[in-house]
Amino acid sequence: MNLIIQGGALPTFLLERISAATGAATVEPRPPQLVCLKSAIRTPEFDALTPLIEAEKLDWAFVEADKKLSDFGLICFDMDSTLITIECIDELADFAGKKEEVSTVTEAAMRGEIDYRESLRRRLALLAGLDARVLARVFGERLLLSPGARELLEACQNAGLRTAILSGGFTYFTERLRIELGFDFATSNELEISGGKLTGRVVGDIVDAAAKAHHLARLTDELGLKRKQVIACGDGANDLLMMAEAGLSVAFRAKPATRAKADVAINFGGLDSLLNLFD
């Protein structure tokens, strides 16, 4: 494996500690602002250094040597706070005057402190009676792609990868993004609407962490791919099972527990900085 650190100047003292912690054979500077430590091994000693790396506003990644983007066949994205900058349910709650209350539950769920299914039920119950026209306002006025998302997606599509959104969010948003950005697949929760208002429930089974992992495994199988040919990007505890099904897991501006289990941690760069990891 190679360890790639990017985003700025890596202090000499920290480079020396990282080299010792990973047993790297050689260190190769690569412009711009990227260092490759070859034949590096991820160890508990390296993990102990990540707060120092992050304090320098640097991102890190363990990737196979000589890997090309075209070696992969599928890239999957979580939606809320990964592909896009917002949590859609929090913005819906803002129109109901309950954003703070819902955001608190969202944050706890993303940290893994509350079961996702239970957290979704609790948050949706607070939205019961909200005018469904608010969905269009959130999409049109508040939804923004994360930095580098469009560039990464276009590069993946040009390299022949299939693309998917696997989200515990809502179909109103995932389907519009799928069509607008040209995703091949999308799955998420469908909000129940009656009389033009949200009922506070979803239609059918909840798409939770297990469901996201199941859909990734299904797509991998249907496309005739191997696990090592799959990239999964997420930010919260609800993404960990999905990320574990991928050959390359990417934690984007993620919670600490998610970063700790990912192959790639992007905390400061855009999603397109993932492209710097490949030959």
C-alpha cells in the first residue's frame, strides 16, 4: 500500500514520525502539495498521529500502488453531507420551526449514538403536517453539491465507472440528483404524503445502514464486479456497513468514528481530491 498525504506542506518532524509509524520504504514528493509514502502499512501508531495530520489541515489515504481510476467499476455516494452539503431533513425541519430539535437527533445518529431507524422515526414525526411544497423549496433554495462532487462524478463517468446514490435520505432529492447529474442508480426513503402534507412516515421499509450495504453488494454482483473494484463515499455511522462492502472506502468530512475505519479521509479538500490518489 501507499500512503498519500495531500493538501499542503507536511512538516519534517511529522513526516519522520509517519514514516516510522508506517514502515514506509521511500518518500516521494509529488506536486502540487502531495507526498507519497511507498510500501506503507496502516498501524495503530499511524492512527495515533491522525490528529496531528488533521491539525496541519492535511488529508490522508491508503491506496494500492499504481492504481488507476479506470481499475474501478462502481462508485457509490451517500447523499446528505457527502454528495451535498446539507442534511435535507434538517432543512425541512427548519420550515417547520424545529430545525434545532431535529438537527440534534441527526448529529447523534451520524455519530452512531442512536439507531438510525429510531432516529428517522423520531425526526419524521416532528415533520408531520408540513406542507409538501416545502420539498421543492429545499431543493431549489438550499441544496448545494459538495465541493468537487461534480468534478469527481464527471471523471468517474469518463473513466467508465457506474455511479450510484445510496442514501437514508429521501427520494424527492435523490431522484432529482440522479437525473440532473446522470447517476446510474439511486435508492433512498420515500416520504409518505397525504392531502399535500407530510404524514411523518415513509412508504415501505426504511433504507438504513444494512439496506445501503445490501444495495451496494447487489450492484457489485449485478455488474459482475469484484469488491476491490468498488468505491464508497460517506460521512456518518449509517455509512459504515456500506463502506465495509467496498474495496476503497472514503470518509468525506466525516465523523471521527467513520474516519477511523476508512481507507481515505478527506477533511479539507473537495471530493475531487480523491482523483489525486490514482495514476
